[in-house]
Amino acid sequence: MKVLVVGSGGREHALASQLLQSDTVEKVFCTPGNGGTARLKNCENVSLLVDDFEGILKLIKEKAIDLVVVGPELPLSLGITDYLQEYQINVFGPNKAGATIEASKSWAKDLMIAGGIPTAKSETFTDKESARNYILQEGVPIVVKADGLAAGKGVIVAMTQEEALEGIEELFAQNFGKVVIEEFLTGQEVSVLALTDGKIIRSLIPAQDHKQIGEGDTGANTGGMGAYAPTPLVNDELSDRITKEILEPTLKELQKRGIDYRGVLYAGLMITPEGDPKTLEFNCRFGDPETQAVLPMLKTPLAEVLLACAQQRLADLPPLEWHEGSAVCVVMVAGGYPSSYEKGKVITGIDQVQTEGVTVFHAGTKLLNQEIITDGGRVLGVTCRDADFQSAIKSAYEAVAKIKFEDMYYRRDIGHRIMNKL
């Protein structure tokens, strides 16, 4: 089987790497890919933009590709699945209607309310004045969200009135036509990625991400600074509740709306102090960096599962199998991220740390004159899978210490929320 992975981040490197471990996969193509996928055996980068649907279709026909796996939300929200399905191509990733669950926070909220899915109280606004008045009336803390796609950075958790009002100004200035304002929920956030063929849904092991740039979960929101899986916060009982109270009702509501959703349904959840799951948001694709921690734990061949989703025969597969232990991903970023940062810095040390159990997933990198250089804000995701969480985190940070590039930064407290509980 030949597989095309659409995208260029750490998530796509992880997908390509895991797909190549499937016996049925002969070759993987990445569009456009990155410096890491460029060096993967039996993987080829093709310089196409993720929204160049005609170019992607031409590539699929030329290379006789059997399955397309779409990484980022942008091409999904633009309808890449709809476009390729017209040519009877197997695509893992929801159609444009399904991708609205991430492309519009207000649409997703309406779906949750209609499906009786537990979530935070919220209101949607199309003008600044009404939004400001609502904040003044409700008080803080409060959460302000961009209605559209914002690359994981369109959420402002405002602890003061000033932060909330500034958030409103900022999001409307960025030409988001709507903002969603939600009640502030307390607890711990968990990411549950589930696979669906539009008929049934199966969840992957739960993960926890670290959104803020600063240690102790402080500072600006980012695309994600690190993740680990599985999180001990979600036991079997809670996992069953999440499936029955959130994932299955969401799929049912999508079906009610006539949406044939084949791909990842990613639930961003808050586990309240009482132990109840509440839905913060849905995404229509694999999480980044959660994917870099979750997929190394998967024993079942990934290609087999994704193709079954695309062909609507997930029910025919046996339950997913997982490795024992834990996986931890530490993200290394360019200095200045998530604001302005420089590119073109030479990276050293990657080859020295690629040992059994340690994988360096590339995100913002490219291969230039046989050197790997920085080419984005989030540069690398250093992942370690080991017998337990403490061993995995120790090995991940030992590997991180050996990798160098000018002005690099990483959080030194990934996993701090559970370290003192183990």
C-alpha cells in the first residue's frame, strides 16, 4: 500500500513514521513534509501546499496512492476530503461539513447542546460592544475564544477583566467575525482522540497537553509544548463515561445532521474536581503534540485502522492493542515563539539520541545541504516510550539535553501535574 500524508508538522512526521511500521505499507509520501520526513526510509517529500487540491490529486494518480491521511485542520475545513472522494479515493479525515466542528466554535457549541453533551455555559457574539457588556455582567475568570481556526492559539483564559476585554479587542482585530465567551471551568484538561468511520467510534489512550509557553502553565498559549500518554487521570470507568456521554452522542448528532464523519474526533475535555468530564472543544484531526505521545504506544498497525475508517469497516477490526508503559513528548521551540522568531538555525545532536525508545519528531525543520535547520516556531518533539512515566520523562529530557540549536527553548516541567501523584 502507498499512503499520502498531507501536512508538514510533528504530527505528520509521527503519522508517517507509524504508518511505515505497518507491514502493508510499501511507501509514504508527505506533502510538503519536513526535514524529518525527508530522512525517513521509504518516505518521500513532495513540494505541494496542503490546499493545492489539484496538485495533490495529480500526485495520487501518478503514484497510485491507496490512502490519503490528512493531518492539519485547514485542508479539511476547505473540503479536501469532499474533493478527493469524488474521485473514489480513500481519505482519512472528515469532509468539510464534519470539519466545521473545529472550524466554528459556535457551531460546535450548538451541536453539543443539541446532543446533550456536557460542556461549559457560553454565548456567541458578533460585535465587540455586546461581548464587552457580557464580560462586565458575568465577571471573571472567563474564557474568550475565536470562532474560527486559529492554529490552536485562539483561546484566552482571562483571570482579570482587563485580560478579557483585551482578548475581545485582539480577536475582533484579527477579523474573526464571531467570538464565543464561556464560563471558566476548573480541573485538569485531557485530550481524548477517537477514530470513527462515521458508524462506530473507538477512542485512543487519553493524553495531557501543555498549552502555555511558560513553566507552571504560565504565559501565552501555544500549539502545545509537550504531552504524555496515557494520563492516569482517566481510569477505565472515566474512559467509559467519556465514550458514552461525549463521543457516542457527538457521533450520533453528526449522523442526525447527515454528516458522514470519517477520521479523528478529538475531544478537549476538562475533568472537574468532582471527576466529571466536560467538553471544552472538538477538533477534527489528530492533536499536536498528543499524536507524538499516543501513536508510539499503539501496537495495532496504524494503516490498517485508518484505511478501515476511510472504508467504513471499523467494526470488522479487533480492539486496538497498546504497549505497556508511557510515552512523553517534550517540544523544543525557537526563541521568541509563539511571537516572532528566527529560522535557519542549524540543529545538531538529533542522530545521537535516536535510540530504541527515543524518537525525534520534526515539526518546523527542513533539510538543506545535508543539514537539518529550523523552519518554524515549534521545531522538534522529542518522544520517549518506556516502562513507566518516570523512566520515559527522564529519558526524554536526557535526549533533549543533547540536541542544540541557537536560541532554543523548552519547558522543563512536562508532566508536572502528575509527577507528585505517582
